[in-house]
Amino acid sequence: MERLYVFLIRNDVWIFILCTLGLLWFGAELLRTLGAARRAVFSLERETALRARNRAFLIVVVLLAIISTLVYVNREIAPNLPPGVLRAPTPTPDPLALPAGPPSETEVVGPTVTSPVAAPTVTLPGGTILETPTSEPGTPEAGTPDETLPATTPTAPVRVDTCTPRATITEPPNGANVQGILNVFGTANTADFGYFELEISGPQTNGRWASLLGRRITQPVVDGFLGGNINLSQWESGSYLVRLTVGDTDGNITNQCAVDITLIND
């Protein structure tokens, strides 16, 4: 039964479109045969029209039942499926592909410098994220000395680990091709775990990081479903980075793991 649910969830858009077209066609056929049955003069002509009417009515009922099943599965069944059910089949490794290098550790020193370009608002299916403003309060204009600001003590470097077994994205793998629906699997279960969030950056977001879920998740995940069923079918095709950010209970970022995917929308 789970295979049927997975098939319906992954192909719900196409099934709904086909059923809608079928309803339009056979609904018109039902109306036509009803009129033909009323206008029939001879019994043979009336019987033929009634058989066509019954056939069209039966098909309309079946199509309505399929659409109702799709709505029920997406609203009631999909949220309660085990995380691993919607996972895509593991791709066969390419023996000619070069192995990826070991993850490295990066250091983030001090505050992030914001871009002078106005930051757009990026709206996603899972929510809306507003990029940081173009300037920070109290920042002097370029070329103008500011003698009123007090001297500041340099901030100590904050170490942020990259992909580790406790903070990693396993699917989609690095370099994967994605079409239409995006599902993300992996692990977010670091020491002193506080939250994790998923972000994406690419042509559709103008190179800025935008939230995929619209919120932070406060429940750890071990080799499971991080988030997904995100419809990217209307997005611009190209190369995107999907990033997992994990923070501690104090709100500090401890890990960031990113994979490179290619979004293909014909």
C-alpha cells in the first residue's frame, strides 16, 4: 500500500491534470448523450444514447473518485508516512567519477559584511525570507571618517565545522540532478543540538541564501527526512547549493553542510 501512496504523491500533478481533462471531455459527452436520449424518436436510437450516457457517467464518477483519493492522500496520508518512504532510490556510483575530497573546516571571523546591493525578498513554497538590509545602523558612509565611534576589540574567531557524520546531507548527493520536487535527507544531531534549517542559493534567488522550510526545526534527525516535498518546477534551471545549518541551544551556528545540485526544468 505504501508503494501506491508514494506513486500518487510523486505523480499527483500529472494525475490531477489528466483527470481534469477527462472530466471536461466526458462531462461534455454526458450532457450530449442526455440531450440525444431526450430527442430520440426510435427505441433503438434511445437505447444507444442511454448506453453512451451510462458509460460517460461511470467514467466521470471514476475520475472524481481518483481526484478525491489524491486530495485525501496528500492531506492525511503523506504527513504520516515514515521518513524513508519518500526517499529516492540510491543512485549507482560511477566508477569513473573522482572521489570527493574530505570535508574541511572553515573559520568565520567577525560579523558578515553585507552587500551594497539592495536585497530582494525571496518567496518560497515553504515560507518567505527577507535578506539582510544593505547597511548596518551606525555604519559611516564610504570615504567619510567617523571619529565618534569607539574603538572595538577584535572578535575571537568562531569555528564552524562543515559536513560531519552528525551534520550532513545524504540526499540529494553532491552533483545530483533534481527535477520538480526536492526532498532532503540526512542527519542533524550534533552535541548541544538546538536547531537546524535548510537553505538554497542559485539563479532563482539571485545568489542569496533563501529558506526552504520558512522556519527552524528544533527536533534532531538521525539519517532521516530533513524536509521536502518542495515544488521547484517553476524555478529557473541551473546550478544550486542546498545548505544544512545546525546551531546549538544558545543559537550559535556550529555546522554548515552544503551540496551542489542541478535543477532541470524543461
